[in-house]
Amino acid sequence: MIRLSPTNNKRPSPTVGRSIGQLATDAIRLLELQASLVKVEARTGFNSLLVPLFMLVAAFVVGLGSAPVAIMVLAELLVEWAALSRTLAYAIAAAASLGTAIGVGFLGWIRLRSRLSMFQGSASELKKNLTWIRQVFNERPSPADSNENCF
């Protein structure tokens, strides 16, 4: 028969419980602060996104609505004033309108991308908070700090 050694029925020291409680409280506070920061950045970031999004929608609507008429007018002007063939005039008009649409869309895209960094502050804080939590869990107590009666 195998005999088991008697177990140590001593309870962990109260400082361990207090330390774990303090760690949990700090982690919850960090989470609350992180959520508040994300909320503030989302509100300000959304407001800064309105103008570039409006520019992209406006470019799309104007391009769709006026493109056929503008292309035809430009082509007919090229036929009359430059004495070009209709085919060449329409090709030049189409290329010019396409280039304009691409240019406006590109400018809107650049402005939109510059505004998408609205969560950069909260992402940075989240990285710092996670690093702190990892350090707390990975810290090894020094021999002077260890309590031999804990286990």
C-alpha cells in the first residue's frame, strides 16, 4: 500500500490574496480606460471621415450623372474645332473624363486613408497595457520576497 505524506494545510499568506486582488483591480481599470479612449477616438475619427467619404460619394455621383453628356459634348467640340474624326474625338473625350474621375477618386482615397489612423492612440495604449500585464505575470519574485510558508 502506498502511503501519502501529510499535506500542508497552511493557507497562503494574506499578501498573496491582496496582490492578486490589486492586480485584478488594476487590470479592470486599464480595460475601462482603454474602452473610454476607443470611444473618444471613434467619435473624433468618425467626424474627420465625413469629408473624404462625402468627396468619394460626390465624385461617384457626379461622374455617373454627367459623364455621358460631358463626353459627348467634348467629342463634338473636338470634331468641329479640331476637325478630328468622330471616333478619335470620342476616344479623346472618354480618356479625359476617365482621367478626371481617377484623379478625384485618388485624392478622396488619400484623404480617407489619412483619416483611418484615428485609433492609433488607443492601439498604442493597448500595446503598453498588454506589455505591463505580461511583465506582471512573468516577474519572478526574488528570494528575499518569497514567503516559504505560502506553499
